[in-house]
Amino acid sequence: MTLKGSEVSSRRSRLLAGLLACLALGAAGTLLLAWKTVRDLRPPPESLSLGDAPVRKMKILDRSGIPLSVTYINHWNLHDALPLRDVPELLRQAFITSEDKRFFEHHGVDWQARGHALWQNVKALKAVRGASTITEQTVRMLHPRPRTLWSRWLEGIEAYRLERRFSKAEILEFYLNQVPYAHRRRGVVQAARLYFDRDPDTLSVREMLALAVVVRAPSSFDLRRGGRGVDGAVRRLAANMKRRGTLTEDQYRSAVEDRIELREARPPVDATHFVQHLHRAGAEGAAFGSTLVTTLDAALQERVRHILGSRLRDLRSSAIGNGAVLVVDHRSDEVLAWVNGGAMAEDAPGAWIDGVTTPRQPGSTLKPFLYALALEMGWTPATLIDDSPVAQAVGSGLHNFHNYSRTYYGPLRLREALANSLNVPAIRAIQFTGTERFLGRLRLLGFQSLAQPADFYGQGLALGDGEVSLFELVRAYAVLARQGEYRPLRTTRAPVTVSEPPRRVFAATTAALIGDILSDPQARRLEFGDGNLLRLPVQTAVKTGTSTDHRDSWIVGFSSRYTVGVWMGNLDRGPTKGVTGLAGPGLVLRAVFAELNRYGDAAPLPPCPGLAMATICAESGLPAGPNCPGLQEWFEPGTVPTGVCSIHERPGRRDSGGVVVEANRSRELRLQQPTPGLRLAMDPRIPDELEAFPFKVPERPPPSRIEWLVDGEVIGATGPGVCQFAWPLSRGAHLARARVWRADAPGAEETPEVRFTVE
């Protein structure tokens, strides 16, 4: 059948129209594809350095750049990146062979690998292989998208554009530092530390190949969860690298035969409580970029942690569970070590309590500040303070203050009273200064924990009533070390912002006197003896403290450059078995100063030019006469005592019985019992003839003979070394005194009469 011309023409028209429609549709589709592609494409970054990346949590470093904290919550690995030149060559080759063997040949997309992967997926009727290049994986990290065909199209274009902007070396460096692993780790450094607790350049051949394999499926291949399939993948990668000539025969055998041994990652420095303090104090504002450089010395921190831990282990039988040490360079005001130690497990209740900042009873460690105030109010190191029993009314009762050793020494110079940490002279000192004034001075020193009014603490504040922290205590002793100037302590190396300006709390001469007293081994012999732990090789001012029931033991000291404080006790506030500041923390302080002096300035305390030296009588504190036991003492200008001591020149006198009695010395002998105004009550349940009360005098110096007198009559005598006498009780008002002979004196010395009552 033949078609008419008109029909042929009509068919051609329809075909042409259809073709034009197809072309138009194709053009529209192409335009749509181009438009959508342009719309969805993202530009490559200006830089791969990530210097301006947002920081969720900063990395905290010690003063030399050693990490004190580890964080993995930031989107990028901002802290553990390696330059490409520092990544081991074998590790680089393992990643290239495993992930993109033609990395240096393509321009972003490996079309040959894509075609091969497509053919394998078609044959398997499922996705069994991908063909993303290292550049495309880098794009995927920079521009995360759902895993779709459209995403693959965009990633290919963006990979091409990325390679036009950056070199292969820059892309590979970024990839090796940011490739994701399990447990929020990124990059080969964090992965090596996660699985092996080592840096990449220390890994074996098998471990390096394992890192390259695990990135294919970080969750499935996670070595911490068994890593099923990793062994086979490592063997295949090793064989492939051997064929390519990037593994030698020996390296191949090592990759196939060696075993992978996982190790728990440990922080390089244990400074957990210090880091927590920085976060609480808002130190993030001092961070530079993603890092915060602190004043802490990581090497010293670890040495001090070892010293404290060793001493706490030695004291386990004494029921001490915890301790803390704070080391400060008071010249620069920088915290160098902030150490907590103890037996609490990390998940135990209270494990996060910081012994450096937790307030505890300070014992005798506040006494130097009390005596410093007394010096500024007119006392001198030679001022005599009566060390005899003292009682204070508490409500309707009576509180008796006593020294730690239960020994009383009579009149003592201020130097001896402070150096021996005697309690009774401290009570007499706070009675002189007033509790309100002393509390005000403590607050100027930075003791913010003492927030109650003065009458809440009472005179017991001199002995450590109230609670302060080790941080506050060390900061206050640093004021003495700086010769009276208060400056806040620094924990970061950031430029100083004046949030709390320096202030003078004590005169330089006052602080120098206190430092001289606390570093005087001769002055502390009464209570501490000779050659004790407080005698350090380099001049160091040291003060101990022990709280009620031995719950807290302290020692604080300062040298010409460093101030160190140590606390020991139990964070659950349980008592210890008699541990004192000397017996517990004393050895720690000595060892810490030995470390500091080994590399630092081992110089004596700096002299204060404003002080004057004079020779005084050791007993009266007055300028020494020709027969006085003389010693050298420092005084502030205008405070040197006037006159000359004459007590060693006075002749003896005879009492009514003809006994030679020395005139009372300024270091006056007194009865320890009974005390003035004492009221005794006889017990009706005990026969009167069996009731007795002990009279006592100080044990030092030892007596050769004592006569005990009541109401002017000798009622008994005791022999050499005996310092007490049991007096049978008798109702009524009485006067008691003692007549004491000593081997080093020509006659007897009498105590003042004491009035007391028996009811």
C-alpha cells in the first residue's frame, strides 16, 4: 500500500514534534539537574586547618603544653592532630592501599574503581563494595549528607573542586587526623591511644594495619568490642601491600603473625581535681582558641602525687584515707601542683571531693597570723607570755585550755610560744588582740570560709575553731612569704586581669619576724626536740596543725620561692589513730621541698632590712646583763626593750624558817594545779579520808626536791624528778604554794600562792 504525500508529511511532522518534545524534556531535565546541582553543591573550605572551628570543650594543658585533660565532645579533632610528615610512612601507605590505591593518580573520583564496584554490586544484586576515594570521604566529613545516589553525585563534583584548591598532601593530612573511629575518636592519634595507649610512631606493623582497616566500619570492627573480621581484613591488606611493594617480607610476617594487645588509655597526668576547679572558676574565658595553658607543672604534679600516695599507703594502719598537697610559686603567684590522693575508688561516694578546696579544721596553723597581729599591736618576739593553765567560762560550765603535751612551761618568750605551737599562750594572745580584730585580719588574708561572726568562734579561733581550706591556708602563708603582701593565686598563663588587686596585710618587718620564728629549730626544742622533721636543709618556715580527735593533720611551709601545704585526714570526716601534722604530712612536706630545691633556687629566706638585732636574756626577754643566759633576737625599729635584766643579780632571801629562797624570776614558776579560784566538790560516795587532789608544778626543768604548802604549813615533800603531790581534801578556802629546789640553782624558788575552795 502506498501512502499519499499528505500522510507521509503528517507522520514526519509527528516524529519531528516528538523528537523536539524529547529534546525539550531532556534540556529541561538537564537544566533542572544543573540548577539542583548548583543549588546543593557546597563550596570547599577556605582552609583545612580548622583553626576557626567552634569549640564545645577546650583542652587544658600544663605550663609546657602537656595535656591535663582529654575531651572528645568537639565535632573535630582539635587537639591531637599530626603534621603529615610526622605520620609514619607505613601507616600512610596502609590507608592509601586500603582506601584509595590510586589516590595520587585521580582528580577526586576514581572512575575505574567506581566501575569495578558497580559491576560487583550488580553481580551480587546488593551493595557489597564502595568506591569512595580519600578525597570523597574528606568531602563527606566536611559536608555530611544522607547516603544516597544524589549525595554521591554531589560528592564527586565537590571532591574535584577540593583537589583543585588543596594539594594531595593537605587532603591526606586532614583525612588522617579527622577520619572517624568508634567512641567519638577522630584521627590516627586518638585511635592509637584508644586501642593501644601509644602514639602512632610506636605501633607495630599489625597495629598500623589494624587502624587502617577499622575505619571501614568503626562500629563493627571496634577492637574494644571484639573486632570481628579485623584479623582477616588485616591479612588481606598485608598481602595487597606486599604485592604493591610497600611491605617487606619481614613486615608482612609481622602483620600476619603478631598479636594485637589492647591497653587501657590513661591520661598522661592525673590532675582531675585541678581541671574541675578551672571549670568551676570559669577559666574558659582565659583560653586561647581551643586550648587553655595553665600554671601547673605536670612533671612536678606526678612526683608530688607519687610522694603523697606512698605516704598514705604507709599510714593505712593509722586510719588515714585521704590527703592533698598544694604547691605554689609565691614569686609568680602560680599554682605548680594540685594533688589529691587516697583510697577512694573513682566511683565511690565522695571520690570527686577536692581536698584542696574542702574546708576543714586547721588546728594550730592559724597561730602565725595571730602572733603577727600581736606584733603589730605592740608585742615583740621577746614578749613574755604566761604558759600556765587557763580556763574560760562556756555557758554555765568551764573549759580548760591545755597544751598538746599537757606540759606547761611558765613565762615564755613569744618566739618560743609560737615555735612550739603552745595552746595556752595562743589563748592569751587572742585575749590581747581580741577575737573580732583577729577574724578581720584572717579575712583580709583571704579566709572566706570563716563567714560566721566572731562570737561564733570565740577565743578558740586561735586554736583552729572554724574551718578553712588548704587553698586558703597556702594562699595566706604565701602572704607571709611575700613579706606581708596579699596577691591572688594564678592557675592559668593567660595575661593577668586585675580582678583582685594586691593589698598589704602585714608590715614587711612583721612577716619577716614570723618567718624567722617558724624557721628557727632552736626555738621549737621544748615540744619538738632536736633534729626533728621540721629541720630542713634549706631555711624553710614550717608550721604544723592537728584538729580535734586527730581528724585533720596539716603542715604548711615556705622557702624563699615556694609555699607548700599538706593536709591528711578522711573525706568522710572520720577520726584517725592519733596522726599529727608532724607524724603524718611532715615527711611529705620534706620530700616535696627536696624536689623543689633539687632544680630551683635553694636560697635562705630573704632578710628584711628594717629589723634590728639585740642581745636579750633568754628568761626575762630584757637586754641581757653580764650573768644572763644571752641570745640574739630581732626587733622592729623602736621596739627593742629598754633597761637591763637584773634577775640573775638578785641575792637570795631567807623565809621565816631560815630556808634560802630565790627572788621570783620573770619566768615565774607557778602551780599548774590547783588553778586560781578553783572550786572542788567532795564526792559523798567516797570516804573523805580516801579523797585526794593532785598538786602539780611544771616538769621542766626537773626538781631535786619540792615542799608542798597549804595555808602556810608544809603538808608534804617529794624527791628528785617528782612534780606532783596527792593532797588529802579538806573542806574550806585554802591557799596553796610550792617550794622548789633544782640542781642548777643555789636555793629554793617559791610559786605564787593560789586561792581555791573545797566544798
